Amino acid sequence: MTTHWQKSTYSGDASNCVNVAASAPDTIHLRESDTPEVILTTTTDRLRHLIHTLKSAR
């Protein structure tokens, strides 16, 4: 199975980007363009919770 990576809309136009891929209905993979061999795997609910927490901490 080939993983389809796409640049996160949160990355903007910077060269250091966050790439996102989905491999199952509830599985999300994240990696930085600087170190693409390091991949964080999480669920959609946990990622949603993390983003919500980070936004509300402003």
C-alpha cells in the first residue's frame, strides 16, 4: 500500500512543512518535511483533541 502524503494547510508556504496521510478511516500519520522517516501515528479523535487544546491555549 502506498501512503499518499499531503502538505498540511497549517504549514503555509514555509519549507519546513507538516505532511499528513490517512491509512484507515480513523488513522492519521504526521511527519515533518525535515525528517520524513520519523512518523507519528494517531487517531482522528486524538488529533482533533490536540488541535482544539492548542488553539484554546492561545
